[in-house]
Amino acid sequence: MTIVPNMLVTGILAIFFSLAYLVWATRFNQKKNAGVVLILLSIVMLLVGGGIFPPIIGFIVGILGTRICAPLTWWRTHLSVDLRHFLIRVWPGSFFVCLIAWLLLFPGINIVGYFFG
């Protein structure tokens, strides 16, 4: 999907704005308005031929980026101290469990996708 009528210009713009998104997400993610800039870059990527799903994922990341350095008042008011301490202890282990599950499932998904399209 693109609003640019020339395919060459579309490709160049898609690469340019994708690289701009990548640079902004990796180098300037702690800025005050980093999430808003990510949302705007995602919208531009969508309009200049950056695909459908990368801008959607970028839009979601931009929304989450607006909460960087925001106080966690909701968690403190709605969760008990014991539950918060439990989540603090469980978080690193859950990350590694998800990582190992992905590493085990990814080759199988590719093999099944190759043979059954």
C-alpha cells in the first residue's frame, strides 16, 4: 500500500523511513516524545509502502513508548505488595521460558511452513 505513484520512489521512501524508525527506536527511545515520533514514523511507513504489519507493530510500540518514564501508580494502587514482589521474582524466569520456547518452536514452524505452505 502506498500513496506514491512511482515504484522506485516508493521503495526508496520505504527504506528511508524504515531506517529512520530503526534509528529513532534504538538511539532516541528515552526522549520525552519518543513514542509519538514512533507513531508518526509508523504512519508514514504505512503510507509510503512499508508494508502492513511492520507499521502496525510500530504503532503499538509507539503507544507503549509513550509510557516510558511514567510513574507506575496503577500497579501500586491495584496490586498488593505480595503480588508485586511475586511478579518481580517471576519476571526474569518467564522471559527465559518464552525465549527457550521460541527457540524450540521457530525451526519447527519453518519446516511445517515449507512443506505445507
